[in-house]
Amino acid sequence: MDRTCADAFIEPHWCACLGWKELSIDDTNVVAAANYFVQFLNGYIEDHHNICAILHLDEILWAARLIPTKGVARKMYRLSLLFI
């Protein structure tokens, strides 16, 4: 039987047969996604700043974009970030 991860109801991030295209860490979408993620995390811990430090993005180490296949039409990015 030849079926896709989507056919088997396997979420894209668990699918072993997906391809990823490495992106420049200076790509505007990569930088925007990284900064958004830092803002999201800081918002999530906002009520706990007395015990949690405010995060600042120090460096984007690696980035890749999902190469869409049948059954996966959305954009998905993977980032490796370094916080200070």
C-alpha cells in the first residue's frame, strides 16, 4: 500500500518522509519567526517575571522550511535558537 502521512493521520512534524530545505539565518521570514517566538515566550511567562528572566534572542543557529508534499499544503518552519 502506498499512502502518505496525511492518509495515515500522522501529523507533519512526526512524518519521517518529509523533506526540509535549509534557509539562510538572515532570511526575513526566519528572523521574523524567531523574534515572534521570543515575544510569545516572554508573553507566556509574563506573570512570572519575578522568577523567570526575560528572554532575548542572541543568535539564530539554523533554519529550514518544510518542502510541501501531497497532503501537506501549509508552510512549516524549524528554527534552532540561542537565547541569552
